[in-house]
Amino acid sequence: MNEQVPAANPIGRILTASLIGTTIEFFDFYIYATASVLVFPKLFFSADDPTSATLKSLITFAVAFLARPLGAALFGHFGDRKGRKATLVAALLTMGPSTVAIGLLPGYASIGTAAPILLAVFRFGQGLGLGGEWGGAVLLATENAPPHKKAWYGMFPQLGAPIGFLISSGTFFILSKTMSDNDFINYGWRIPFIASAVLVWLGLYVRLKIAETPEFVKIIDNNERSNVPVADVFLKHTKAIILGTLVTITTFLLFYLMTVFTLSWGTSALHYTKSNFLIIQMISMLFFGLGIPLSAVLADKYGRNKMLIVATVLIMLFGLVFAPLFTTGSLFITAIFLCLGMFLMGLTYGPIGTALAGIFPASVRYTGASLAFTLAGILGASPTPYLATTLAHNYGLAYVGYYLTVVSGATLLALVGARKMMKQQAE
């Protein structure tokens, strides 16, 4: 790879495009996650059984994770065949309108069962777009990076996660403080969904200004494009897709435990107020954001595999103290609990994009990295809010922590198995 970025692609523009796109995508994704706990059970489902309504709402939350591999395969195909730039624009145009449509959707009282059905359809559109967004943003950064700064460049799209979450949570917090609960349920929650259209326009403006990545240009010049990237990934790079998926599972599991599950459990079973819990979640996002660049620096210095192994071991230990820290009844200790969990999240999330991108050849990299990431989302994230809630109700919060520790153990084994592969791709 050339160490110098072509003049057509100034590095500031590249990193801005990779960061702003994932920020917008994750903002759209997180406003749904927040609303699925605070609003959707009351608005889009029958009010006869509140617990059942919450669980059904969390199921629609999981629908996006089923759509993401399809988005990864679809957008990955065009990303590896037609180019990174155009595909990133298309991914943004898929997720944006789906988010706005959710903000305009009538509730159960108005259109009955059509409401949850349409909610699931638009949620599917969100997942489809995000399935193609993440991999392309990572490649935009890493395929323009100097050899010894790949993790540093690759962490910029990762920063979109905490930034998007902060904007999302901040928006809901402001709305909850400036209007009554009744007004918030009736129309206030719709504001961030509809307003996301402005952010999508901004993202498109930035992305249309960038040029194609040097590595994809090289693929075209050497006539190395894959005819069917998704088939090549599974048939020729089977080990990479399996290990990449397992390596990423804990990242998803930890994040959605610390965000969706803790918000739901903290505001219901533990009786924290919605506004107080959103505040400490926003504070914890700062620690998430801190962990990402720190892990990237360490990954470039000591190796991505070593950094991810250390982070995974720490997460395993965190699972063992999950319940004691979360059930003290003290908002201060709960804040420490969230900050610690999200800092560990930053340590594992920072290098993961660069690690996944590097284990696939450039000709199928968009598809391979995106599929590994999104398949891990199905296994590690989509069932998490539902399973964690079920475990907590039936067996106690300690089993939620054990769930995290066991899955982290599987990731640790995958990292050991992928050690040689990650070392080769870093050289």
C-alpha cells in the first residue's frame, strides 16, 4: 500500500467522511434502541400485557441484526465490484429514509396490527443500510492508512458509535426534560427520527466529495475483482469468516448489555428515573470514546491480536462482577459500573474494524469484513436484550454476567486461533 494518500483524497476529508457516516448511521440505530425501551412498547403494541409488549418491542429491535448480513452481502458485492465510495452513499440512502419513516408511523391505536408490522419493515431497512455502512467506512480509512497506523486510522469510523450514541441519548434527554411524558409519547419521540434527514444530507455531501480508495483502484488496474464476492468469502476464506465472527461476538454482546438491557432493567426493576439513567449512560459513553483511541494506539504498537486478547480477558472478569455492581441501589456505583463496562467496550471495539478488514484480501474485503461484523451482530447482539431480560427475570442478574463471561471465553479461543492470521496481515 502506498504510504502517501493521493492528492484527490486528503486525509482529513477521508477521516471525516468515515467518521461522519458512521456517526449518522449509529445515531439512527440508537434512537431506535432507546425508543424500543421507552416508547414503542406503549405505542406500537397492545397495552394488555406491558411485559409482553416490551419483549415484542425488543424482538423488532433484533430484526435489524437479521437484516445486516443481507446488507453486508448486498452492499459488499457492489463495494467489491463497483467501488467503496458509491456503495457508501447507497448504504446511507437506505438507512436514512427508513429512520424518517419510523418517525412518521402511526401507532397501534390508529392502525392496529399494521403498526408493529410496518415498524419491523422499517427496522429491517435500518439494518440493511447499516450492514453496508460499517465495512465501507472502515475500508475508506484503512485502505488510505500508512502501514504502521492502520489501527489508528481504522478507529475513526469506530468513534461514530459513542458520538452517535451521545447525540441520540442527549436528544432524548432534552426531549424528556422539556415536555411532559404524555407529549413525549404522543409526538416528542418522533423528532429525532424525522430530524435525522438533515444529518443524512450532511453525510451525503461529505461522501460525494471523496475519491475512490487507492487499493480498490489497484484492484481494477490489476483486473482482480471477484465476480461473486460473497461466494468467494465463504468458499475460499472460510476460516477467516468463522474466526472473524467469533472474535467480534463479545463486542456486540457487551455493548447491548450496557445500553439497551441496562436502560430497560435500570428504569423498571431497579426504579431509576429515565432522565437520571440517561445521564449516567451518556457519561459512560465518554469512557467508551476514551477507550477507542487508546486501544488503537496500543494495537499499532503491540499488535491487534494482543490488544483484543487483553480486552477480552478483562471483559470475562467484568462479567463476574456484573450483578454486584449493578444491584447496589446507588446511582453513583451504577455510574461507575456503566463507565467501566463501556471503557472495556472501547478497548475491544477500537481495533476490531482494522483486524477484520486485514484478514481478507482487498478483492473481497468489503464483503468479508462486513459479513463477519454483521454475523457477529446476529449471534452477539440481536438476542441480547431479550435473553438478558429473560435470564434476569428467571434466574437473577448474576446469570446475565455469567452469559457475558461464557461468550467472552468463546471469543478468547477464537483470538488465539486467529493469532497467526492477524500477525500475517499486520506485516
